Amino acid sequence: MKKHKKNKEIMMLPLLFVVILMCVGGHFILQPSYNDSHIVEYSLAALPFLMFAVVIVAIKIAIKADNDENNEGEG
């Protein structure tokens, strides 16, 4: 059985915090006082795409970490 390393999961924490900030920010700009702004409207429309981009980055980091772990075990 392989020994699990926590460093690879700690690398993902900044991405988690970015997504949390996007969620909180999206709910904050949904307030009625910002309804007249087109920039807010476009920002809210872009949030899911930005979150999807963060997921893709996280998947690439996880694949790279897994490959590094597998190569380390072979050597």
C-alpha cells in the first residue's frame, strides 16, 4: 500500500479559497442596489465559467501530482 502525502492536497487549498470567494462575491453583487449595472450582470454571467476554469486547473494539478507520485514509487 502506498503512503499518502498531504502536500498534494494542501496545494489545492488556494483554489478552494478562490472558488469560495467567487461564490460569496456572486451572492454579494446580487443585491438590489447593483441591479442597474451592466458590468455586474456580465460578471455574474462569467462566474460559472471562471469556476469551471478553476476546476480544470485543479484536475491538471491532481493528474500531475498523481503522475509524480507514481514515478516516485517506480524509482
